[in-house]
Amino acid sequence: MTIDTDGLLGRLSGAIEANAAAQTAFLAKLVSFDTTRGKEAACQDFIASELAARGGTVDRFTIAEVPIAGKPGASAVVDVDYEKAVQVVATFRAPAPNGRSLILQGHIDVVPTGPLEQWEHPPFEPVIKDGFLYGRGSTDMKVGVASMIFALDALAAIGLEPAADVFVETVSEEECTGNGALATLERGYRADACFIPESMDNRLIRAELGSVWFRLRILGKPVHVLQAQAGASAILAAYDYITALQALTARINERARTHRWFGHIENPVKFSCGKIRGGDWLGSVPAWCEIECRLSVLPGDSLPDMRAWVLEAVADCATRLGADAPPALAWIGFQADGHVFEPGSEAEAVLERVHETVFGTPLERFSMTATSDTRQYDLYYGIPTLCYGPRGSGAHSAAERTELDSMIETTKAIALFIAEWCGTRPKAVD
């Protein structure tokens, strides 16, 4: 079933297409900011000024200002200064609201660039080529931020505004904890639905995996290299622990074969040893090694159980190696539950109609083998949440890019969703 009351889509499409060059320039500006962890403030200040210029009441705050410890959805805070973790919420109040309120949320933090020599162009110098915009954060997910802001612009351009309150949120920490999204909720921002336009190839997430992050500090037996046979290398031992954790992952994946939402995916649970460092001197058998790892969490598996399984795998490996004690283990980032967005919400029904109206095809749902901010709103705070956005590729790689035509079409879908969910009224004259 499609929707297009009084040619609304046609009017919105005209406004969005007329503004496409400005939207592309806005996206390029966002991508030009280095927003790796701890460096988000300059980009957030730019966004805050843009939202204020559009009439939003802007709340700029840091995670350090919000008591999130012990709250549902809180993840471990390690190796970061939350005094620098800037969040932005712009409130667009509707006088005498008579529609349903909405949160539009996007994250502006990005993962590290990796070796610069792997990039064809510098990662924070966006390049447009063959209909794509390239750069770190282009598809994950600054294109979504541009789309949600310019969707509101399109409504204003045709003389309309939402008939209910809209909160535009740009957050950090999505890539490692989700604590930015949590801070907005604990600061009091709630709505009847939340829309997060992550790059999902215009599909809707039905289920997603959670994840746990942890660090192992492995101790060896240091000796002079002349007596290497009498020592025990902590670096070499790290490979045994990695192998043990891979075996744990395989066992979980075997059980996942019958999972309602992930059983159709081969080995949906992912393990990654993302960092390794150790040793002090080339002439000594390494005395220490640290590895930092990530392991997926299936919906239905509790975080305490996951942590217990990890600890057990590590302890068993230490016993096999004859270690005096298991390595010290610290939980260092994501402690995120897997989550299912149960079918049947009115927000999903509206998006389904909107998608079919804009794209002419049925809305596809899928299970995602990664983690997003959506759980904070939907799982922990009971706000129906949709994660749906444009096409792109190469997230977390040196070939990251977003498809600009898809950005424009997705902006149309978001604008029409806002109109249908919140209702509209003639825009107030300043």
C-alpha cells in the first residue's frame, strides 16, 4: 500500500532535488572533519550551528555531564575522556502538537583510518567520483545525518513543518560503546518513535547482534634470548588464547544454526582480535602481551553468560598452557545485548508504506551481524526504533563511499516518513 496525500511526495521530491547540490556539499563538509574518538567536538559545533540556524533549540553537552553509570545499556568507559565527548540535540517544538513525536538520530564518530597509504585519497578530504562520495565516515554514517537534516529542510521548503515535536540528535561513541545515545536518553529526550538512518541499502533491520569487548593481559616468562628455550613468550601464548576464543565462537555458531533470526546466516557470530601489542626488547623473550577482542552476542544470550563463557575459555587455555594463573581480563567497551525489533509496530507500518511509495518495491527486512545504537532506544527505553538508510559500501575500510543518488532518494523517504508519522501543519512565519 502506497501513500501520497495531495501529491506530497512530488512536492518533497522537487524540493530535495533542487537542494541536492547543497546537501552534497553539507555531507562533504561533515566528512572533512576528523571525528575519530575524542575529536568529535568541532564537527558537533558545526552541526549545532546549522541546526540552530534552522530554528532548533540546541542542547550541546558532554557525556561526562550525564550520570549513565549503572543504567540499562551502559558500556565500560576505558581509555577515553568523556569531557570531550560532545553530544548535540536540537529540539523542534510544535505549538499545540497533535501528531506523534520523533527522534532523528545519527552518529558522527568514525573508526580510525588505518594506514594512509591504503587510501586513494586522504580520508578526510572527500572526493566525488562516478556518483559516489568517498571518505572516512561517508557511509557510516554521515550520509544519514545529512539525509535526516535535509529531510526537515524539504518540509520547510514546501511550507510545512511537523505537527509534533522532533528531536534531531547527533551522537558519538556509537562505534565503541553506545554511551552517546544513552546520554541523550538519560538527559530526558524521549519520543513516540526513533529513526536512525544508518546505511542499510534501504532495508530495515529486523534483528541485530550485540557484542562484548575485552582485553587480555598475558604474562610470559622472560629470559635472555640465549636461554629462550627456558622462557615462555607471552606473544606466542597470545595465539593460543586467540585459538581458544575462536573455538568458543565456533561453538556458539553451531548453536546459532537453529536461531529464529540468525539461523539462515552461516556463522553469524563474529570474533575479532582487533589489537595486539607486547614485549619490551628484541633480545628478551617477551614478558607480556595484550590483545583486545570483540565477540558477537546473539539475541537471547545474556551478557553475564557471554562474559562467563569468555572467562571459562581463557581459564581452560591457561590450564592447558601450564600458566600460573589466567591472564587478567578487563571489559573495555561494548557490553551490548543482541536485539530483535519485533514486527507489528505502527512506525514500521508507516515506513513500509513510505518505502513502497518512494521506491515502488516492498520493504525488505534483514538480520544484521553487527551492533548499532538502536538497542538503546528500543530495547532499554521502549521507544519503537527503525534503522533504515541509503546505499554505500566499504564501511571501516580505505574504500568507504556513499552513493549520492541513494542519499537523495532516502532523503525523500525520511521526509515523507516525518510527514506521515508526525503529521504536518503550515510552517510558522518567523
